[in-house]
Amino acid sequence: MSSLHLNWNKKDLAMQSILKRATEYNLWASKKQGDFLLAQDLTLLDQTIENSFPSIRDTIIHIWSAQVGWLSRLQNIESFVYPRDNFNGSTSEAIQLMNDQNEEFNDYVGSLTMEECSENVPIELKHYNTSTELSRAEIIQHCMNHSTYHRGQLITMARQLGMINPPSTDLFFFLLEKKIEK
């Protein structure tokens, strides 16, 4: 049985490793936060609160929808439906489906070659009446950063609703946990 040896240079390996680590972190942080939210009074997740989105539920669906949209663009899927446009399930279901989507995103990034990471993807932003091209690596970085931003909002919203002891989902704690597991 022969093994495949890829000849990536350190720069390429570092970029691919960073992208994969970002999606692994996103999955870890979303699961931790989802577990915390599911352990709360679930009626609070639908309560209206002042923020970018009017509830924890709406923020979760926004994160999920953005990731669906970006992953579809990365995969050159032109026709897709954002969850925000048709999801009518419970908040618990939304959390589970978002985490399933996080796993799909993580698996996709793990399958990319360095060449694919560097390839440009056309982006049309109808809401802003503009279009551009970004590399897959840039899109992945943007999407993971976007999810992190809104996870921070979710913790603020949870605290405003009286939820105590939210998990720390800082990247440092993800890295520490991974080192301990080794």
C-alpha cells in the first residue's frame, strides 16, 4: 500500500492549516454556545431584545443563513435558499441545523487543496449593488469572523436576559483544549 506525499511548502501548509483551524474553532464555539443556550429557559431565546437582530433565535438563524450563503458561493452553487427565508422550526432545531452546517463547512474546508483556496470566486452583492471576486481563503476568513462577531452578540443578549455563566468561546480556550487533548 503506497502513501500519498504532498509537497506543500510551509507557507501553503500554514494557510491551509489556519483555514482548517478557523472552521474547527467555529464548530467548537458554536457547539459550546448552543449547548449553553439549550440548557436555558427556551422561551427566553425568542424574547425580543435590543440588538442587531431582535432575538437570540433570529441571531442564530442569521449566522446559519450567512454560512449557508457563503458555503454555497464557495461551492459555486448558484441556487440556494437561506434558512432565514423559510425556516419555521424551533430554536432548538435551528441550533442543531446550524451545527450540522458548521460540520459541513468544516469538512468542505478540509477537502480543499491550496490551489482551490487561492482561486477567486465571483461575488455579487445585490443588496449593495456591487460585485467583486475574493479568494476562497478570504471568504472563509470573512465567514468565520462574521460568525464569531455574532456569537459575541449572543452572549451579550443572553446576559441581558439573565442567563448566567455562559461558556468562554475565545480562540485561546479552543487552542488550550486542543493542546490538553493531545
